Amino acid sequence: MKYIIPTAILALAVSGCSGSSNPAPTCGDDAINQESEQCDKSRLGNVRCSDLGYTGGELGCTDDCKFDTSLCVNVPPDCNDGDIDQGEDCDGVDLNDTTCADLGFLGGQLACGDDCLFDTSACQPDPCGNETLDTGEQCDGPELDDWLCQDFGFGGGQLSCDEDCRLDATACSGCNDDGQEPNDDMAGAAPLAVGNHDLMMCSTAGQEDWFTIDLTAGQRIFAELSQAGAEADLDIELLDSNGLIVANSGQLGLSEQVDYTSTEGGSLYLRVFVYGMAPGAVAYQLLVVIDPECIEHVECLLPGQVCQDRACVDFSCSADQPCPDDLVCDGGSCVECATAADCPEPDAYLCQQNACVYSCQDDSFEPNSTLDDAADLSVGVTQTGLTLCGDGDEDWFAVDLAELHRYELGLAFSNSQGDIDVEVYQASDDDVPVAVGYSNDDDEHVTIAVEGGAAGSYLIRVRQPAGDLAQSYSLSLTDEGAVSCAWDSDCNEGDICLDFACVTPECTEDTDCSAPERCVVNSCVGKPPGDICSEAIVADSFPFNDEQVDMAPHRDAVNFEPGSCTEWGTAGNDVIYRVDLLAGQQIWATLTADFDAALLLTSECSATPAADACLDGADENFAAGEEQAYWQADADTTVYVVVDTPAPLYPPQGIYSLLIEVE
């Protein structure tokens, strides 16, 4: 069809155009219309990364109309073959033993991209620089945590924060260096004479005091640092001429000591520094003694002598003149002990000639401190008078057990004298125990059920944690008789072993139940409150207490990745609470659990919340214990309090109590 345009309208259209002009071409007008332009916004001129020598990726355009190849990639030809080849950071699941921390991040989960380069999208960046005080930071930008120069011993001035989020006292004033300066490094170490020296540490940004002293072969040096106040925590190190530390002291008090005997002689260097790179204006005394007669009382060999001012002196004790610490008065002389009761552990020590002598006696089963020396143990006999002689000592026993029998292993001891743990292994597999007793109470009681076909030799390992002193115990192993089953594998298919009898369960997994029921201890139970975000338990009256909550029927609804809210992540069962806060309100949550639990405060409740949704997270314990979390709202906010676990509970059970407080 043809259209006829009236002459008048055509004339109007022509005359209207004659008075206008097109805008001049410019970068940013979304058109490639200048020779200097490679692209313009979304217009790339049909050019791809592959046209520029890359193997793939996404080409972009910069603000000055040049190609942006930052997202273009060169995928190595052998990428995704499972081996890390030249030009590849990683390949598949092989990350070349690299973590987010190795790449300068605070934590998180490193991955490998399709281009065989590291994918750091799930790594947690270092929070330093966000002007918010985070864990491990002394300060951040203008946030100084209310610290002042005066808090560190300076007379005045202005603290600041450096690029590493550590306090910088360069602009603080009122600290006068001692006469040994400049001695801030090993090269400028000041000569150190024997005697007592009054010194001053003026550390504004990590400064140190260094001293040097020469010893001959066999000479002994004792140095003691005593600081006048607690403005900063001073520590000391003694180094050889190669810069290797030969002695150090880093206690939490106001005194530090090093004691060292030189075998070859030569120059030694003493380094005095502020712990944690904190600032500090601290007056301190440094005592230096060469070849002291004594440091401790036991070094004084003559009766009635004690060590005072690094020399052995005669000392007569009485009710009016008691002995120095760690000594007792016996017949007017200060001694280490008068009876065994004065020794560290009376059951393990004897007091002989006023000295505590370690006296732990091996029992009749020794030597049985290693697996290869395991002593034979009889079923039905209680062995008494057994001993562990401290500091990680172990006893091993071997015993034959019958299949489809239940045994009770008993270990009797007093935990107040030190802990004892027990583990049971099949002799054919001594890597993974089949039963353990790890309580922190008196005694251990362990049930051993031997499955069908597993009769034979078993090993019992009784051990003390390293550092404990001597301990005595008794050991019993009784046969409680035959059982129908020890494990599910002893039952017909579809049945399970419950209380050593084969039964047909109502369920073994959630899919055996009618949704939304779930399988808990082989029974279908209803969905509990707080199981999903939309059904969060509302806490609106404070203090809010939810006590003796069973974790078993709950499932995973909120899953923070490892490092995003807690170090280990929260991939296990969880219970969700909702709290509506007003601006300025603070929330405290305290969780007490008999299992390894985590506690989260989050602004987002979803299956995979963003890392920045985490307001606070706590997972300090690796077993039963208490976790606490805190946050303050700067605006009206909904906060979700999540009781979670680092991984699915196995067995899926555990009880907790939660306290939420809001002010």
C-alpha cells in the first residue's frame, strides 16, 4: 500500500529540520564514531577477547573508549586435566596446597576457576581499612578504640592508626629517651655492663632497645628486666652474633628473666621490645649478672643457705622470719621439704634429705608403654595398683574378645590427681579406635560390642595427657554375655541394631517419613519451631530463655561458608530465632551446649547468606561449652540469632540452652 503525504505537512517537516544540527561525536555516546575509539560503552565493534589473542573471557570498554581486557583469559591447553601445568595456578580440586591466607586474605575458601587460575571470590579480605574495629586490630582509620597517648605512659599528644591497623604514637609526647640511644636495632646495640641499669623505652611505632655484651666460653649470663608500670608489656630475647635466639622471656607480668651459659663465647645481643607491636613509654630496670652463684635456692648446696641477690647466703628461719617462697622451715633451716606433703604431688614424690625426689614406681605389667610391648590382660579380672608415671606415659594391654559379645571396660582413678583416657583398637587396625573414654571426671566406662566376624585380638591403650604427674588406677574388663548384634551389619537388610537387638525401624532417614516429618533415632517426628527462616522463633521479651532444646529434630537451613562468619563454617543442624532491634540497642546471646555448637548473629536468614550479613559469630570450643555473641544496631534492624553446628551432628543429638538479652 502506498501512502500520500500532504504537501503542507512535508513542507513543515523539511523546514523544521533545516534549523537543527547533530551533536558532535564524543566518547561515551554509545557509538563508535571517532578514529580514536576502539569501543564505546556497550559497542565493541563485534570484537571479542579471542580477537585480541586471548582464549576466552568477557571483553569490556573503559571510560576512555579503549578495550578493557581485564576479564579476558588465556586458558592453558591442558587446563582441567587434573594436573597443574605451566601457566596454571591450580587445576580442578588441586590448589597446589594454597589457601586464601597464602594470597593475603584473612581466610575463607579458595577455589579453582575454569581457567585454572585461583578463584578468590569466597576468600575473606583483610578488614583493615574499613574504619571498623575488627578482631586482631588495635585500631582502624579514625577508630582508635578510645585509646589515648596517656594510656601508654606518654605525657600527651595524639595517637593515630597506621596502614596495618596498629596504633602509632609518633605524635605522642612526654617520653625522654635514656642515654643509650640510638640503640633501636642490632647494628646500633649499646654496650651492656654488669650491674643494674635504669632505662627508658620510648616506643612510638615499634622501636626497640638493643644491647651487646661479650662472654668467654663457659660464662653464664643472667639478665632480669623489671618494669615500673603496666603501660606496656616488655619482653626480652637473647641472641647470638648470627641473630639466632638462644634464650627469651615473654611473661604476662612486670618481670622477665633470661639465663644462658655460652659454650663457645663471643658477642651476645639483648633485645628489649614491646609485646604485640604496641606503643609504650615505660621506665624499666635491667639487672645483668655474669656467673651468678645461684639463681634458684636449689643451687645453694650448703644446709641453711638460700639464694638472695644471686648469691648463696646463710638464713635462719623461724615463726617471725619465714623462709622465701617455695621453701619450708625445718629446724631453723630453709629446705625444699620437711615431709612428702611439701612436694608438688605427695603420691609421686618422696622427701629425702629435705629434697623432693620423684618416686613413681612401675607396676608389674611394665614394660608395656608401647603397642609392641602390650601386656596380656584377662577378661573377668580387676587389675589394681597400676601406675602411669606422668608426662604422657602410656600403658598398653592385649586381650582376646569373642564375636557378638558385649564387654564393659572400667577404669577407676581420681581425676583430681590428673586425667586418664582410654582407647580400644582392633589389633589389625591400630589407627582408628573402636571405643574411647575421654571424660574429664573420675573414672572411665566404655562398652565394647564385637560385631560378627570380628573376634580376635584387641588392644587397650591407657594414657595421660602430656604434662600430668604420676597417677594410679585400676582396670577391669567383664564379659556381659552374647548379643544378637553389635552393628547394623549383623542384622538382616532393612533392620538395624538397637540396644544389641535387631529391630525393624520406623525410619532410617528423613525420606522414610511423610514431609515435613523427619527421622530422629529411627522414629518419625514433627518439624520443630525455628527450623526454617520463615518460621523463626520470635524473641520479643527479655531476657529471653530457651532451655534444654533438643537439636536432633532440626536440620540445616543457614549455611555460612568456612571463614565467612566462623572459622569452620556452619553446615550442620541449626535453630533460628528472630529479634527486632531499634537503633542503638545492643544484643547479647549466650549459648550453653553439650555438643560442639556455633552461635551466629546475622542480618540475613537464607540457605547461603552473604559473608557481610554476619554481624558476629562464635565457635571457640571444639566440644561442649559456652559461646557468646554481641552486636549493637545503628538503625532499626532485624537480627537472626542462629544456634548452629560446624557440621551435621553424628549421632544427630545434643541439648542446648540459649539466653538472649537486649538493652
